[in-house]
Amino acid sequence: MPVETRKSAYTDMSPQWETMRDLADGQRAVHARGTKYLPMLAEQTVQEYEKFKKRTCFLNATGKTIDSLVGLVFRKEPTIEKDSSADVFIDDISAAGVSAYDLSKTALTELCTVGRYGLLVDYPRNDSGEMTVQEQEASGARPAVKFYSAESIINWKTDTINGKEQLSMVVLLEVVEAKTPSDEFDTNTTEEQYRVLDFEDGKYRQRLIDADGVETVIDVRKQDKALDFIPFQMFNVSGTGVGVENPPLMDLAYLNIDHYQKTASHSNALYVAGASTLVISGEQATDNEGNSKAFHLGSTTALMLENDTSKAYFVELKGDSIGALSEERNNLKSDMATFGANLLKEQKKAAEAAETARINRAGESSWLASVASIVSSSIEWALRIALEWQGLSGDIRFELNKDYMPTTMDAQTLTSLINALQTGAISFDTFWYNLVRGEIAPEGMDAETEQEKIEAGQYSMGDSGVA
């Protein structure tokens, strides 16, 4: 089989991934797909269909839901515990300017969108052989973490290695700039290459196969020793593993498509019904030569009728004959809100808003916390491998936020806390602890640091030390 062979699980899921990508991108992408999401009506011409499509607005519930879920997680910074030697990896995990924070956000977005991604811990090498490993490290070269989307992981195999079921082969599709661009400013011409991760004589290696089929073997080493495992892992909404699962918001996507089609029908019905039609009875429809008669309408043109039996009148819509379509669209909108599109759901009463939102997000938060844990574990795994590869401590903790409901303190509670502090009923530490929990104090600021700032006169404070 050729290197571009796709695993059957990949091929089966590709259409769902494509749909999720389109819907997440919004109206422009959905419209560009044409009849995939909006079938042509019977006897519609291409020109009529294009007008029909342009009149239809796509309500991007899927993309907004993904943005909302990611926003809930990243409303607070991740918790990171590390040695100072790991700073360079946290700040630039990719060795190309992507921080661990940015990578975790991309990973979470991918899990919410297509439900799958992969991470490769790699080491840039000097393939010319002009530098030793030590000289290469001295030049600033270091391990880097590369992100691969679901569509990039096209094939894989597992075998029992060292008593455990492990990856024995992975094929990654990469899109790179063409080797022979048309001119020096041509950066738009790309070509595909395949990165194959496998073993030779029990030792991990990489092979690059370019668009011309030329293969380059890359000897990957860790402190001058060959690896006995493939430093690549796949992640899905169930955790670590090679399984390919349905995108988690696929059901929402199907509702979104149905809503789009119902919106098209509704908009088209309003467009057709909104234009009155002139009917002329008692007149011959064609002239003496058999051509259809044309009547010009407008204030500057008079319509002459030949006899008393001729009549002219307009036919227009009466009553709510398209109300059912409108109701069905609203029902679909409500169903999409149930799947997590909280930005689309109206709150009934202002007093109920916070509690209603909390109840609506309860199930969502449980699922989101699980997915956030998977992303956290994947970043930790990659960082640990990279640190150990560099000869540093692999002890590190990277955890995404799991508090998804804002609990901002109300004015009455804040006033009570200030009074308790002023009267000596509570200590400043207790006061500060509650300000942090109430999301009034800056995240990451401790009571001791705050006291130092107060004493240094960095704030305008009263006698009690409270603003």
C-alpha cells in the first residue's frame, strides 16, 4: 500500500470532521458548500438557487457553542507548577513561538470541534552531520512539541512493545511550501509530504516522504541514545488512545443544518409571499403573432383594458400561512440551546438569570471538565517528555480551569466583609481569601503581596487598609 493510504476509521469519520469544520467556520463556509447543506428546490435554475442561498442567513450555533465552551475554560489562567528550568518550554512549547497556553487552547478547540488531535515531541536535528549532538544543544536547539489535527493523522498501527500495547507506526500528513515556488514572493504554493514514525530494529526513527516520493530517513536520538518508543500520542474526548469517535457536538451540528434549511424555506416563503402578483382576466394572453403580451407597471404607465369584462387586480398573502415554519425554526433554536448554545437562549427573568444559567450549564460543565482534564494531561505529557529529553526534571503540573460559573461578589457581601475587617471580626488574610473567591481580587495575588503593596503606598487606601 502507498504511504498516503488512509485508515478505514479515518475515512469513515472524515465527512463528519468536514461538516464540523464548515459549521464552526460559519456562514461563509456553509454558503460555499452550496447544495451540501442547502438542496436546490425543484425546477430551480442555478441563478435562482444562488439568489435563494444569499437570502438565507446561517445562524452559527455550532461555532458559537464551541467558542463559549472554550471561553468558559479560559476565563481563568491554567494552574502551572514547575521548576524555573521549564520556563522556556511553557513560554514557547513549539520552539516556534507557540506557548503552552496557546497550544492548550488549540487542543481544547479541536476536541470540541472534531474530537481528536495528536501531539509529537520532536527534536530539531542537524541532518548535515556538521555538528555533534553536544554542539547542536549548545547552539540553542531543544525539543519541541508539534500539534497535529485529526485530518493530519491518516494512518497508524499498534503492537505489543515491552509488554505494553503501543504505537508501532504513525503516518502524518503535512502541508509545506513548495520547494520550487514560481518566484521569490510566492508563499501560496504548497505541497504535501508524509512524516512516518516507526521502528527499525527496535529503534524509533522518522521518515519524510515528499511529493516526488523521495524518502529521507531521520535518526532521532535522546542524549545520543535511540528511543524505544514513539513520542507521539493521540487524544480524543475519552482520553488518550487511537480510537476515532464521533465529534462531541455532531448532534448540535445536525440540528444547526436543519435550522438552516428551515430558515431557507421560511425566508423564501416570505420573499415569494411578500411580492404581490398582478392578475389580468378577460384579456388575451398573447398577441396576434403568438407572443406573450407584456404590461409595464408603474406610475408613469397606464394599463388599458379592452372591454368591461376585463379585470386587473393584485394577489397577495392573507393570514399567517407560514406561521408553522416560523414555529419550527424557533423549536430548533431552542433545541440547539439545550445542546450548549447558551448565547442563543433567552433568559425569562432577570432575577432568575444566574441560577437558570447555572442549572443549564450543570451537565455541560461536567463534560467540559472531563475534556479540560484530557487537554491538561496531554500538555503535561508533552512537557514532561520534552524536559526529560533536555535532561531536566520532568516534574510539572499543567491544569486548565474547571470553575466555569462566575461567582462575582455582590456589593452587600463586600460591604459586610469590609465592616468585619474594620471592626476586627476577621483578619486581613480571611478578608483577602473571600475577595479572591468572589473574583474581585486579582487572580494569583496573595494576601502578603497585597499588604506589601498597601504599605508601599501603591494604592489610595483608608485607615483600615481597604480601598
